[in-house]
Amino acid sequence: MKKSILIACGCAVTLTGAAQADTIWGIDNGADTLGTFDSATPGVFNPIGPTGIVSGFVNSIEFDGSGNLWASDGASLYSVDTGSGAGSLVGSHGIGGETMTDFSWDGADMYGISTLCGAGSQLWTVDLGSGAASNVCASLLAGSCDVGFTFGTGGEMFAHDIVSDVIYSIDGSCGTSTVIPMPFDTNFGQGLTSGSENYHVAFNATAFAGELYSFDGSGNYNFLGTLLPLQIAGADVEAGFKPCISLEVNELVAGQEGRWWITDAEPFARYVIVFGYLPGETVVDSSAFSLCATFGIKGIKKTRILSQGKTSIHGDALVKRTIPHNQQGRRALTQAAMRDTCPFECVSNLDDQVVL
């Protein structure tokens, strides 16, 4: 199985020793072109088409949980057609003089990091309907010029500050601690992502070269290859996520039958449907349920199992449950996951509705 990774940069990536072949999406900012390449053959960049986003560098690109591609030029949100590469303006982030520099999807919301270099950096959630950003932290982050942000392979948050030349972690209370001091001057645009491992796309100002590294929360930082073509600015890497199964849910009414229908799965595959009442409560924890699948907001473990079993010969499953009367007016979030899909989680779209 391949997992998509996104790069908003002037580069193709050379990966050596990667544990898993990844499809990498990128924007060559010099040519304003969206394209892809396989990490097993990183020297082959497959152009798709121009974005048409000419207002500035495309600092951030990211898939949401439904496979839609989004981008930011630092000031506004764009939707991007993965077939043609064309970008369409959604709306302003409304963050004043700051620049949105990186996106990361956590399974339920689009997060973004912004900076006014020298003055500080902030963490946001981004409304994909309007482009508007809402502040997450009550105070500025530790980085004075953060240009990279990602949810790591374990759900932890990482950011990259090009002034202090460090990658640091961010906890749920917006506290920070340095993870990796950079061994070189990381000037210009950068990007962080997590795919089969955590990645850092860096511009090594000393070597005057774009370079790819892997890293982890223990401070390990390993050179993987040189980026081509040369990138100077707008270098972001993001982990793309697209559901591999579908979940359809009827309109939920208290006292009536609810129906959850899984499709597009493998025949006779083991599935689980979980639910929660708040974003982040549809997280499957592998240690608790032996699923090796996570979704929702990573790190919150209040999962409730609605049903589990095996799909039919056609790769589908229909679950029926009567909705209790006391659930009327409650928000219900449900999602499905397939067991034994390590280390890349096979999950469905998230259904979000209020019980009538």
C-alpha cells in the first residue's frame, strides 16, 4: 500500500532507505506546477498542471479526510483540482500581517501554522468552507519564525523554526520543547510531514541545496537525499490522507433505526465502526482494540465501538441499530476502520450529524 505525501515546493525528493514507497505530491513553485512522483523513483517528477495561484508562493498543501486537496498562498485558502492542478480561491485566512506557512490534517480538522518572522508564530484551525482561521493557542508558540508543521506518526505535533534552526514539539496545552537542533542553517522555506515516517524538507543554506531528512521525537535526524529541482522558498511537505473505504449513514432519528453501510472494502475483511460525541472521540487505539488503525483527532482515546465483524464477499457490510430516545439532540460522529492495516490505516470518511 502507498501513502500520499504532499510537497508545496520547488522540488522532487530523493528518498533512500525509506521503509515504504510513498506517492509524493508537490508544487514546483518556480514553474507553478502541481505534480507527483514515487519515492522509489524520486528523480521522475510527473507534472499535472499549473495551479494559477500567482499571488505568492504556495506555502501549504494538504489533503483532507475526503481526499480533497487544499493550498495556501500564505494569506488565503485555495482548493486544488488534483486532475488539472488548478487552484480556486476559497477565502482569506484573516490573520492580519502573518503568513500561513504550513497545513496538517489531523483526521477531523485542518490545522495551520503562521508566522510574522521575528515577532512570533501561531497555531490555527482553518475552516475549509470559508478559509477563515481560528486561533488554537492563547499565547504565541516558542518559534519566532515557524515555517513547518505536522502531526507526527504517533499523533504528536512538530514545528520548525528557521530562526533558531530547531524542530520542536507542541503539546495539547501549546507548551513546547526542542526535539532536534538543526545541524545546518535552515534558511528559506521548509516543510514537515509524516508518512511512513516523519519527514523534513529543508533548504540547507550552507550547501545551497534542498535536502530531505527523516526524524523522530527522540531526536534522531537522518539525511535521505537531495531535492531536485532546487527549491528556495515555499517548501512544505504534508501527509496526504484519503479514505480507502466508504461509510454511508442514514439520517439518525431518536427511537428509530439507524443504518451504517460500509462499501469499497476487501471481501471478508475485518472491520469496526466506532462513534463519539465530540471531535477526536472516534479514535481507534491499537493497544486497546488491536486494530492498528487510528483516525479522528489523534491522541484522544474515548472510542466507543458501534459494531465489528467481517465484510461480505462484495466487500460491504450493513449495520442496523435502534437510536435510544435519550440521544436526541446529541452530535454523533461515526467512522469505520479495517483491522490489520498496519502501518497505514485504512479508514472511512467521518460522518458528522445531530440526532433528530
